Amino acid sequence: TDTGERASADVAGEAVQTERGPQAASSNTDSGPYTRLTFEQFVTGTSNRFSHAAALAVAETPAGAYNPLFIHGDSGLGKTHLLRAICHYVNHHYPSYKVRYVTSETFLNEFVQAIRNSTQPEFKQVYRSNDVLLVDDIQFMEGKDGLQEEFFHTFNDLLQNGAQIVLSSDRGPDAMPTLEDRLRSRFKSGLITDIQPPDLVTRLAILEKKAEFSAIEIPGDVLSFIAENVTDSIRELEGALIRVTAYASITGQRCSYDLAKRVLADLIDNTTQRRRHREIDSQGHVGECSTSRWIRSQAAAGVGR
């Protein structure tokens, strides 16, 4: 690993001159299971409306609105959906643009492979010749100096050549202690948006949209039950609906409130336990803050005397 990082530092600054724009072929980044991850299929609410609007603005005018765009939020709230939606939109409306979506883990694996195979110029060509580069889960670059060095130069090269950069993370740039300051400042130089867990109205709207594609009829009380009890993650929300409909279909039973309650009992218990743990942690934090304030006030009173 040390050897790889030293090698990366040696090659990271070598610029590769590439052509971008109309002559660049579009990457196939919205095929297969990701075709449904479009803006039309993204359900907006108070928790994600700003991020959705920013992503759509970037897709409509790449490098003309917010660059870079940095979207952060907990896992399962729709960050990947928005990145994929940008890919889909740009590929459709700007077919001559070269668009690349990648996770930071894939970027790391390909970077290490390039060092091992002495194919760093080809690696640079792949990533620095895009019109739009979208990197998911950028937080995994934390603590990896060689990788951050390479991405720093990739980032600079893309911006200097008028490319759009979109990043996602489970936390904001300031919450990454082992992220290099020069990268942090660049991530903060554009627009930063966050996605919060969806409220009840948004959760129900998400389920209703999913239900439109279901092969079986799903009663409204089933959707309401799931929306009221699965609160932390859109991914878990959709998974809960799939579990209920699959169980009803496989067993030949009618999809009902009682069936949903029985099938989702373990998932709801886990959600309830997580909620209680968060409440306990929050109360403990408040208690610690109150104690600290009391100690400071007593110390100040002592000084006064």
C-alpha cells in the first residue's frame, strides 16, 4: 500500500491532454437496473426538495449552474438516485457528452490496478476526459493519501476544462477529519446540499408511486402502516413494501394490514430500537451540555468571589 501511494504521488501531477465536448462519446451509465432512477421517479418532499432542484439544475446545464455539486445525507435517502438521474438526463439531452458515474471504491480499485499494471496514463484518460463526472460515497477517500492526491489532480483538471463534477457522501466535507484541506476547500467551493429522512407525507407518496408498478393490489391501510413504521431509510421503506407484496404473492394470500403487520414485525422492532437509541443518545448529549454549562457557571462564580 505504501509503495502504491508513493507511486501515485509520482504520477498524479502528470496532466493528460484530452478532448471533451461534442466529440466525446457518451458513456452508458444509465442502463440495466438504473433506468428507473430518473428525476421523474424521484419523489420530492421537504426533506429532499433542495437537493432535487440543485441536481436537476446541474443536469439541465452541466458546468453552468453549481460546480461542484456536493450532496450528503445518511445511507438510503436517495443520493445515488439523484446522481443516476443526472446521468440519465444528460445522456438523453446531451448525447454527445461523455458522462461517467463511479463509486469511490471503484475509483480506488481502478487506481490501484493502474499502478500495478503501469497504466496510469490510461487511467487518467478515462477520468479526466469526461464532461460530467459523478462520484458516489466520496467519504471512502478519507485516510487514503495516495487516492486523495490523484483525485485532487483529477478534480482540478476537470474544472479547468469546463467539466461538471457531482459528489455524494454520508456526511459533509467538514465532518471528514482525515480529508485533505485542499480537497475539502474544493468540495466546499460549489453548492452543498443535504438530504434528511423523509417525513410521513413523503414516505407515503414514495410507497404510492412504488405501488403503481405492483402486480397485486395494495390497500391504502397497508401503505399507511409501512409509512408510519419504517421511517429511517427510503431503501428500507421500499424493501418493506417488496417484502409484503412478495409474501402475499408467493403464499397466495390477500395483501392486508394484518399480513403486513406480521411480515414486518422484525423490521419494525429494529426500527423502533434504533429510534430509542437515538433518543437516549440525544438526551445524554443534552445532559452533558447542561453539566458543562453548570460547571462553567460555577467556575465563573468562583472567579467573581
